[in-house]
Amino acid sequence: MLERVLILIVGLVASLILVIKSADVFVDNLVELGSSLGISEVILGVTASAIGTSLPEFGSALIASLSGSTDIGVGCVIGSNIWNIAGILGISALVAGVIETNADGLKRDFSATLITGLILLFFMFFGNIGKIAALVMVLTYAIYLWRLIKAQKTYSDENSGKNEREPLDLKRLVLTVLGFSGLVIGCRILVYSGVELADIAGIPAMIMGLFTLAIGTSIPELVVTLSSAVKGLHELSIGTILGSNTFNILIGIGVPALIAPVPVERLSLTFDAPVMILVTVLLVLLIRQGDMKLKRTGGIVLLAVYISYVVMRLFVLV
């Protein structure tokens, strides 16, 4: 038993180092690659970075649907989305000091995230998330991507004469893929090691589920968002979170629901989903109050809200 614990601890530490280093490589080369292709930082955040870091949640939900274990889907996605905003952006603002954004990007991506949450809440009132809801979700994501393509075209037109676009750097493309691969592998080992250690320590299954599924699958968002914020890539940081939350619901729940109905727990409807919408609105209020900046005080508020949510969920509403 002691030997197994030591191996898991070594795996935990090694995977953490791999995740941090891979995030650095991924972020640095993704930004350079996007720049060479003439893609704006915020568009890069809500597409490539957001979708890439959301693959663990999507993969978990899809595998659950294919294996008939659809009951973890909605709770895992909602928990991840709450953690993404209140936990990850809270930590990132606290560490980086400030995360800046612009009004246009915030309005477009915040609106998409809020509307996405309301669509999910609406269909949750009818019980299981079925094929009709799934089709609406997938179609909504397609419309969102269309809006992003239009925004990118506008950005390209406005900046076409400012800087000469560099040729595509194959080395940076390879490093971006390697960085992302290291991120996925490292996160998988990190989650596995954490789950096994928690199991050995006798931590209750409910707590393991809440933190392993919601927070564990969001580790890529955490390291990429935090790394971006520290490097001053603020729009990439916020774009990754808002884009990830939109993708998590519309695709992370929508696609599995096309395969099999996704059950909705009572607490997910009455407590978790309203909290998710609340923290989304709170984020925008904090940014607007901070003159288009999420300041360290705003990060503290978000973290306090997340801690309150966890306490309520684990010890009050059980």
C-alpha cells in the first residue's frame, strides 16, 4: 500500500510539472501561430483554446453517454462552468492582479455564455435533455461560430494593412500540438492520481465526484487561463473561459443528448444551474465595475462565491 501511495504521489507531482510546462508551450505557440494567421487573440481564446481545453469534459460526457452512464453529464458540466468562472478566473485575477478585456468581445461572448445557460435551464424544466433540446443546442453553437467568423473577418479587414502577415511557422504548429498533447496527458495522469489518493484516504464519493469531475476535467482551462493572465494575454484568458463554458453546454451536453437522453437531477435544476447563471452575470458586473477589468478584489469576490457554493452543495443541500 505504501509503495502504491508513493508511486501515486510521484505521478501527481510529475504530472503537475508536465501540465504547467505544457501550458506554457501551448499558450506561447498558439498566440504566435494565431498572429501569423491573422487571428485575433479573443477569437483564438473562444475557439481553439476554449475547445481544446474543453475536450476532457466533452470526452467524459460522450463516453458516459456511450456507456449508458448519462446521469453524470449535466451535473459535471454545470459544476465545471461554475468552477471555470468563479474558481479559475477568481484565481487568475488574484495571481495576475488584473485581467483586462474589451466591450465588444465581452458583449458577444458573455451574451453567448448567458444565453447558453438559459437555454440549458429552460430545457431542464422539462426533465431529461432529449433530442429536440440537443438539436437546439448544436444549432445555437453553429450560430455562435458564424458570429465568430464574422468578427474575425471584420478584424482581418481592419488590420489588413497594419502588419505584414508572417508565413505559417511549421515549428510553432508542431510545438502547439505537442504542448496541447502534454496538457491532455498530464491532466489525465493528474486526475487519475488524485482520484486514487482520495479513494485511499477514504474521501466520500460525493466530494470525489464534485471535485474530480468538475474541477479535474477543468484543469486544462485552469493552467491555460492562469498562464495567459500572468503573461498579460488577458483576452485569451477570458476568451478561453467564456468560450469553454459555451462549448461545454452546447456541445458537451448537446452531442451526448443526441445519442441518449441526459437525466437532470433536482438539485442541478433548483440550485446548480441558477448559481451558474448568477456567477456569469456577476463576472460581467465585476468587469464593468472595474472599468473593463477584472481586478484582484473581483477575483476574491468570485472565489468567495465559489467557496460558498461548495459549502452549500456539500453540507447543506445534501
